[in-house]
Amino acid sequence: MSALISPSRRLRRTPFSEGVEAAGAKAYTVYNRMLLPTVFRSVEEDYHHLKSAVQIWDVSVERQVELRGPDAGRLMQMLTPRDLRGMLPGQCYYVPIVDETGGMLNDPVAVKLAEDRWWISIADSDLLLWVKGVAWGLRLDVLVDEPDVSPLAVQGPKAEALMTRVFGDSVTDLRFFRFGWFEFEGRSHVVARSGYSKQGGFEIYVEGSDAGMPMWNALMEAGRDLDVHAGCPNLIERIEGGLLSYGNDMDKNNTPHECGLGRFCNTETAIGCVGRDALLRVSREGPVRQIRPIEIHGDAVPSCDRPWPIMDDGEQVGQVTSAAWSPDFDVNVGIGMVRMTHWKAGTDLDVVTPAGVQVATVREVFWN
Amino acid sequence: MSALISPSRRLRRTPFSEGVEAAGAKAYTVYNRMLLPTVFRSVEEDYHHLKSAVQIWDVSVERQVELRGPDAGRLMQMLTPRDLRGMLPGQCYYVPIVDETGGMLNDPVAVKLAEDRWWISIADSDLLLWVKGVAWGLRLDVLVDEPDVSPLAVQGPKAEALMTRVFGDSVTDLRFFRFGWFEFEGRSHVVARSGYSKQGGFEIYVEGSDAGMPMWNALMEAGRDLDVHAGCPNLIERIEGGLLSYGNDMDKNNTPHECGLGRFCNTETAIGCVGRDALLRVSREGPVRQIRPIEIHGDAVPSCDRPWPIMDDGEQVGQVTSAAWSPDFDVNVGIGMVRMTHWKAGTDLDVVTPAGVQVATVREVFWN
């Protein structure tokens, strides 16, 4: 498929779209009904640059669901099987969100601003509607809304160098998945050490659309000698690093345990969370299929735009849902869901791509 | 913006994608995280053809939310301010769905299959999550899920001629917004007289993805001498006809009354519906802004990919959210939300497009 994307208001622009366009974005995806660039120079060129320099990413599509009010903390704990009792303001937690059957509805990052104020920085599903529905059904005393907050990520080995120039040296004190408030042009913004790459970096939760382009421009300006460039989550790099993508590698048919997120489920102690009954069983027995790194041998694979069956001896034993040629590892890197009978590292399998059957091997760990 | 769309599993293909691709779809949008073609030959050529012949549309993106069980009817009434007490199995109702503040969450079509089984054929938001959240919060005795049902629309003046060839003469007995069960290759499918155009036609709720391409091919085959062609909702035609688009012309900031959907709100009698308190007030006082047909004079406007301010004497009094050049009416047709002070038919206003300021006039009724 090589087709154009039709613009409309429904595919929302972001506070940084002007910068993204000026930087020459060549392709987009739609994520949370908003535009997310996918390619600037080329996926491979963007990949090498991300691993060696620093990029500014418009990740406004990570919309926030804000919970505010006396029942905010109670609701937040109800939404996830991860035990949040030890979580402090200033921390970010990766939290699986499941429905009553234990099926994944989203895999967001919870940002605890205060005891009675949280942001849920979401993956690609209208989690706002789930949270509002639950809160309304239970008549909780909480406001649930999408604030005017648009994350801007600074990713790559030179991210810290760039960030200190704009936000000062104290930004280096931030530990992974911690955040602080940092000032820019007279306004305070949440800055976290986080991001959807394995190259290190930060996410700035830009509050107020009007602050978008000034922030973008300031970072571009300050990083000129660091070879800063506009970028975006990179398909190859995120597969190498084993970063899952909701909607691609998992959906509401999967439990967190199938996604390898069992360590984020404290189902015994997360009393009152949605899906607890279903997950208690899974957490004891373990899943019967699970996410695995899949190395696909042979030629570069085409775009993975639909699940590719994983076969053994004529029987389907799983599916590949993300794949790309990796220049650094000189092989096709992939993410798949594989049945227990075949998920052991070293198992050889057949992957059926639209281009034909390619031999593949289950790996122990992701590449990076 | 002239950019490519990046394929991934997350942007779901449909049971008819193979046919859509073979027919030469040139551009897509993403709707309910699924691909929706937007152009085949050209938007104008598709438009003339839709108005003169018959088209097959892949509208799988109209996903179904199925409610099934003892509380299905109670939940359905809770979801909408439209009074559903007189609705019979075999009927389709256009139902505004609002949150507790009366803000539009979706504007779907409810399909009553039986007293205890409903489909909600949704516009572009994950209504499934809202319905599941409400049902879970209230501990209702109902199953809520997305079934494997993908609508295929047959639209245009020759739609009836084509449909009778595949489903028999009895399909002509269907009245507007009524449905029946019709057999195709040994399986029964819901067929309704409905569709997102003003040219007349039907929607086939194709059950089972495996039935997709056989159905597509049978319709294409049967309609060869009727000049049948693959098509899709047409931007120009739908604006001329005043068909609103959720996410474009309205969103959760708007009440049904602002969208001109007050006639579908029986807030007095729809006891127990979400948002009743908020809407009772609006229904008595009326909205302070409302959807209006906007005729934009001058040159053909660019793509409306963001709200265009409507100005009068330096003050913003509304916004245009959909617009296109109409070959048949020889003017730019538009849909806008206009403040009460300026919504009277005949009022002249300025519309600020990225191409400049163009004079516009509020119309009494849509073009078609």
C-alpha cells in the first residue's frame, strides 16, 4: 500500500504540526485520532540519527486523561492491577489497564501529580471514555477530562546535553520515570525522564497549545551544533528494544501476562481493580501464549500491516505483529505472540508474510 | 499536506481491503483505527458517479457495539436522550450519545435486533469503552463487545436495481431506516435501507470476515452493466446533503442541540439517560450556537484540516469544520458552528482559511 492520507479536522493537528511540516515529514500514522509523523528523511536514516545524536519528537498523540478530585486516587487504583500504594507524586508508572475479563484496553504511563491529581498518558485507544464510564457508573467524586497538554519528546544520546541548555543543569538530576516541574518562558511544565526509545531522553508535557511552537523552536535552536533533527518513534529501533505498541502487538484480546507485563500486575494486593477475578487465575496459571522477540531470516520483510501467521508443521502457533529490517543487526527484527509449545528461545518456525514464507527463530531477549 | 499513510496492523484492514485496493483507492483516512478509503478516481469524479450510478462502499469502520442480555434494552436507553420505548425490532434509530455534561460522545445508529440484542453502529470514537465502563460501573447484566460485523454500503440512484439482483425483489420492500435479514451464500445478513449519502441505498451488515470478498465480488459482478464502481463517503456530496461528521463538525464539547439534533432528544421522557440533567436545561433554553450550512464565496477552498474561524467585525462568531468546492452548485459548500447572534439565514460573514479571508453567507437549508 502506498497511498496518501486525506486531511480533515477529525485527524487532529498538534501544537507542533507547523514545525513537523517545516522539517519535512514524509508520512504519518493516525494515533488517538491525531497525526503522528512516521518518517522524516527515511526510516533508516532517522534510525541511525536517533542512535547517534538527538531528536525532537511530536508525541502529542500521547493524550492525557486527567483525574482530579477526592476519588482520583481510588479510581486510578481501580483502573490497573498494578499496586499503586507506594507511588509518590513525581513518579511515573507504566500501568496495564484491563477490562473485566483481563483484556488490555491500553498500556499507558500514569503520572502522579498529587494525591488528588493524576495524568494517564495514553496509548492508542480512547481510554478517556472507559475512565469516564466507570467513574459515572460508580458515581465517583472525580473530574475526568483531556487537558490541553501535548508531550514533546527529546530522545537520543545527546538528549541530556540539549535539555540542560533549555531547562538548566538540574534536569540531569531526574531519574528514570521521575518527573519535575521546569520553567520555560514563564510557565511551568512537567518534564520526565522517559520516552518511547531505548536511546535515553526526556518527555516535556507541554501545557497550553500556544507554548508548543516556542518550545519546539527553542529546542531546535539550542541543539543546532548537536545535529538536532525532527524525529519520531522509529519502527526499527523500537522493535530492537522490545517496546510494544498497543494495537499492533497487543489488543483487548490479550492479558497483560501474555504481553510479558505480568511484573506490572500485583493482582493479589491491588484490591478492587477491574479484572481482578480474571487476572488472579492467569497470574497463578501463567499465560498459554506470550510476546517473544522473533528473528526472521532471509530478505528484508515488507511492511507488517496485518498479523503474519507463525506456523510449525502446518499448524498455526502464533503471529508476528511488528517487523522491520535492522541495519545494525543485519537481520529482520520482529515481535510476535507465540504459543507456549513453541515459545522457547532457539525454536525455529515459519513466518508467512505477504512476500512468502520465511524461516524465523524465537530469541531469548530483544536486541537492545 | 500531501503525505503518505504508514501501514501498520494498528490501522486495521477490513474484510474488503483486497477489493478496495484492486479498485485503486488513492487515499485513505483512519476511522475507528481502521482504514477508510477517501478517493478512487478523484473526489469530483467519484462525486458525479455517486449521483448518477451506484457504488459499493467499504464502511467496515462503522464498527458495531453489541449489547446482549437481560439489561441490554435498559442500558441502550441509558446511553441516549432519544426515547426508545416505541422502537421495534427491525428498526434503526439515529441516536445522539452524550456524557454526563450533555457533550456528544458519538452519533451512531442503533439497530434493534431483538428486545435483548442491539447493535450500535458507531461514528469515530471508541464508544465500546464508554458502554463497557458504564455497564461495569452499574454492574448491569449485559455483554458488551465488538462482533465480527463489517458494513458494506450500496449507494446511488441505481442501488435498488443492483440490490434486487443479489438479494431478490423483497429488498425493495424495506422502508428507510428499517432492516431485514437477507440470505447470501447460505448465511443471513442484516440489510438496512440507510447510508451516509443522500443518493439512496442500503447497508449490508456483513457477518463474518470470510463473507466479505464473496459479497463484494457478487455485487461488483451483478452491477457491471449498471456502471457499478468502488466508492466511499464523498466529501462534497455529504456536505451538500448536510450529513454531519463526528470529530469534524462536532465533538464532546458540543451538545446535540448545538448539532441540530434536538429533535432526536426526548429528554423529558428518556428517564435515566446519562446527561439528562444537563440536557433538560439546554432543551428548554436552546443552544447559543448551532450547526449551519455555510456558503463560501470566491475561489475553491483548500482542504479543511482544522477549524476555520468565522469572523464578523474582528470578533470570532463561529467556525467552519468541513468545506469543499461543489461542481453542481458552483460554490464552496461548508458546515459551520455559528453563534446565535449571527446564525440567521442570509447573514454575511468572513471565513479565515489558510489561503486567506473569504466572504461567506449563512444558508437556511443544506443544498440537497
